Amino acid sequence: MAISALRWFKAAVALQVLLLAYWLAMQVLDLLPWNDLASRPEGYDLRRVVAINALSQLAFMGLFALGLRLLAAVSVVFYAGYLALQLWKWWPPYLFGADEAWQERYAASFARTLKLLPTYGSHLAPDAQHLALHLIMLATLVATAIAAGKMRHL
């Protein structure tokens, strides 16, 4: 039995809320070894980071919630781009080896966080916090795209 459009819409909204909540929690709750807020670089502007990212996510959630396919498609593009940026940041250094700048940043920011994948040489594993983020983002993107495809046209 196919899942109705309303069920996909509800699933997409729930995942969008989960993604925002998870991202915000990782910014403000120090849950070492899941994340390591103490290792943030000097001058890290939490207010600015939260304002830009949280407000962007809320804006695209709002576009999606209007229930119009064209506006929801804009939201899908946002989630696809957000996931692509995360994957580009973490997976090429793991698969092909990290450059010296990423190795230094990784050592300073992620050395104490939990890893589920092995690190070897300059192949630096994404930490568990980011693996979870990537999975939530992927689920959000898939549910949002399917729900958008089932929405009415303008």
C-alpha cells in the first residue's frame, strides 16, 4: 500500500524539525565525546552561526509547509545543497586523504569526538556526530522530495 501524500508531508516536516533540533543541540550542548564544543576556534561567533543556519532552515521549512510544489522544490534544492556541502567537507578527506589544513583543523576540533569508522594515515574519519547529521539530512531530503512530488501545482 502506497503511503499517502499527507503521510509523506508529515514525515518530511517531522524530519525537518528533527534536523533543525539536532543541529541546534550540537551547537549548544556539550556532549563530549559526541561533540566537542570546547575545541571551537577562538572568535567562533555562535550567535551568527545559529542565526544564519537556523533561520535558513526555518525559511525553507516554511516554504515547504505552504504545500505548493514549486515552493517545496526550492526547499528540496536547499536540503540537497546542504547535504552535498556536508558530504563534500567530510567524505573526500576520508576516502582520498586530507590536506594539511584539514588535518590541523581535524586535530584541533575533532580529536576527542567519537569515531565509528577507522582513521588511517591522512584518511580522517567523520565523527559520529556528523555521521548522524548526514543520515538525518539524507532522510530529510528523501522525505521532502517525495512529499514535494506529491503536492499540488501552483
